[in-house]
Amino acid sequence: MRIGLITDVHNHPVELARALALFRSEGVDQVVTIGDTCDAFGRADGGPEVASLLIEANAIGVWGNHDFTLCGEVSAGVRERFPEVVLSFMGRMQPRLVIDDSHFSHKESSIDPNDVMQLWELSDQPLDLWERAKHAFAAVTQRLQFVGHYHRWWVATPGGVLEWNGSEPLSFDPNLRYFVVVGATCEGWCAILDTDANVLRSL
């Protein structure tokens, strides 16, 4: 199976359209968004186009901190600010998603995605992705975990951090577990996960 991964679109339809065109040319079977697809706090324009493109692509996915208020029980105030196409697409998003042996969430699986405070970065402590990855390995059993949120490429196994910045394909050892951070689509990135070949390619 080929899964097209996007994350942190943040209402950027041009960058999203590029990613979806690449997915079509590569014969992707399913498009998955890993959160912050639409943005309730940043630029307002672009959201309807993003939602329409992803509805057309039959995308599935999870919510993030920037689009949390567009999911579930949406307040009247939010409904007044966003067109129905945005609310319709975001209404499909889940707190986390599992496909075969892959776990998808906006942030690490050890946090509660139903608690918006945990989705935001509220700590004054320096970011330590390795510590977060270790908690994530303990939180779920899936062999592969994919997150967005951090706007970078990064990967670790339970044995430590690997040297990888997205510039080359990432081959997964079937005997190891992986925690992977996917680069932001609003910055021009997307990826294809080939579950049969055990490879992730950034595009």
C-alpha cells in the first residue's frame, strides 16, 4: 500500500495541490493528513480550497492544535467564521489513526489528542524530541509512528536518534520500531509511505 502523507498544511492550497499532484503521479492509494490541515488561528484565506482539494482526494487523517476547534462539536462562533466545506472536511478528522502497523497522530502518541492543552506547546523547557519519542514507543504498540507538528524531518528507533533529514529515502528495518516526524507541507514537503517496500520517501 502507498500512503501519501501531508502535515501542517496551514491553509496553503498551492503547496497542497503540488503534493496531491505528486501523489497522483506516484499512484498513491490513500492520502493521510497528520493535522493542522486548516488553521483556525493563522491566515484565514486558503482554508476552503484546502478542504475542497482533500475532499476530492478522499483524504483521511487526524486533527492538530491549529485545527482542533474545527472538529467535533464546533461552537457557533467558529461556524460563523468558517464555510461549510471546511467544517465538513474537518468533521472527518480523528484524534489518532491506525493503518495496519502504522500509527498517525499530530503529536507523539503519549499525549491525549482530545486535550487541546496537550496538543499545544506550553512548556518553557527546551524541546527534546528523543525524550518524546521514548514516551511514544511506550504508549502504543504499532511498529511505525508518524507525527507532524514540529515542521522538520526527524527519526528515532528505541535505540536512539538516526541521522536522517528527509533528503534520502528512509528504509525501515522490519525488526525495529520507528518514530518519524514528517516535514511541513506549508513549507513544500510531503512524503510517500510504501508499506510493502518498507520505505518512506520525502517529496
